Amino acid sequence: MINFSIQQLRNQRDKSKEFFDLYKEFMINEKIELNEQQKSYLLSLAIIFLNQQDINLKKLGYRIIVRYTTIYKDYIPLYETSITLGFIPVTKLIEKIVIANNNPTFSMILTSAYMNLFKKDNIYLTEEQKELYDFTKKTISSALIVAPTSYGKSDLIIKLVSQNLDKKVCIVVPTKALLSQTQRRLLDNSTIYKSLNKIILHPEMYKDEDKFVAVLTQERLLTLLKKNKKLNLDLILIDEAHNIFNDTERDILLYKVMIIAKHRNPQTVFKFFSPFIANSNSLLSSNFKIDIESKKISEYIKIERFYLYDAIDKKRLEMYDQFLNEIIIIDDKNTYQNEID
């Protein structure tokens, strides 16, 4: 198969007008009625895109499959695509709501057995989620974990805490609003709930314990360290670690806290969690040098759709398609009175 890029596809607008016109209508028309030939045409192209090396073409192929399933409730193309891509939760859901009520083939029974390898605590992980859990379990040194939003980083943090209840552990969250939310998530874990008398949320709550779990903002952690000159930490979990790169007083403070913690205990392990950081070396400086292992997730189980509405000028609903790099007009009849409408 000949490989090509998303840009080469975009350059074919004039030569492949049939695809571009059909695709755009397919994306904006919730009630589009395609004939069998058109369905076959789109699904065939989706397979071609999925087999390309260009990640954006792969995402485009996946989007077409998801869109097709959403409109026509034909789940078999998505079932076969999701198992190939390692999107086990999607495959399992289709099996549960559709295939289980019919006569499954031997291949489907075999696939069902295979998916049990990805079951953890009554939920099914994607292929890369399982790799991430395995990486975290075997990695005892400092690590950077890069994964999309809503990918399960919070569950991973809770798991790490439950495995280190014999140590001095601190979760650093960027805002006060996340303090109680993180505390609730910790207490929802039965192992943590049974083992802890309290979770430290304020510096005043620390009473010289030799092991504890704290959930603090960078300001509160700095205050805790200032008030307790001999206190050192074993494990620091930094959520939204990309904030380190913001040039604000709060975020510079976070970096200072890391330097102090490392100075007091050179064996402190840091776990950084972020959807954005590209390279672990960017976390280091002349004042903060540690060995960091990295794990980056490249799965794209969610494909966003971007809608635009100009309530002042055009007063029409549009969609920006990131694959065509094009604005598609959905409704230009000026039927909306304002942005709320």
C-alpha cells in the first residue's frame, strides 16, 4: 500500500471532489441517507487511512468509522476497528450491548477471552492504559507520565498512593478546589480508607508522623516544609506538572518546592503527570537534576469536533474540521438570535 500524508490528502481537494463533498456532508448532516455504494466507499477509505503511517490520517479513518456507527447503529466496523487499535473498552461495550444478544462467532468468543487480559478492578483498560499501569508498577524511580485528559491519570495517582502507605507521600495539586476532590478519591479506595486516620490537607494537620499521605497545593507544601525543617518526603506526585513552565509566581513556587524536597532527601521519588510535556529533560535544571523515566500515551480514543458560532457578524453555525483544515458551514440561515440560542 502506498503511504501518503494528511497534507497530500488535503492537496487533492480538486481531484477528489467526490470524497471531500461526501465527507463534509457526512460530518454535519445527522440525518444523511447514504446508499450502500456510498457507505462502502467511505468505509473503504477509512480502512486505507487507518493503515497509513501518518497519525492524523489514522485518526481520520477512526473518525469516519465512529461517525458511521453513530449514524447507522452498525457496530461491526467499530468493533473490528477498536480491537485492532487496542481500544478494549469500546470493543467490550459493543460486545455487551450488541453481540451478546446475537449468535457470536468463534472469533468473537476468542476476542472476548482475549479482552479479559485487560480487565483490572472490574474495568477494562485500553492496550496503552495497561502498558501504563505495568510501567508504573515496575518503575520505582522518578517518572514522567504523559497522557490525555480523562485518560485515568487520577486513578493511577490513587493506585500509587495505595502502594506506598508506609511512606511519606504528598500529592501536589494546582488549585485549592482540587484538594477535597482528591481527598474524596483517596478515601473511595478501600485500602487507603482502612489504613489512614487522616489525610493532611493543611500544614497544621501534620503532627510529626513518620508516615502519612498529604494533598497540598504548592503554597501549602512550602509552608509545611518551612515549619518543619527536618521533614523530608519519600514520594511526591505532581498533577498537571506542565504548570511548572508557566511564568507565574505560583508555578515558579512549585519548582522551588521540588528543589527543597530534593535537597532534603536525595532519594525522593517524583512522579509527574501531564497531558502536554514532550520531553522529561525539560523538567530538569542546574538546581534540579534527577533520573526520569518516561511513558507517553499516543492513543486517540476520543476524536474532538469543534463547533464555531459568530453571534455578532456571520450569525451562522460552523464546524472546523482539523483533518481537512477547513471551516464547514452547517447552518447559514441566521436562525439563531444570540450565542445562548
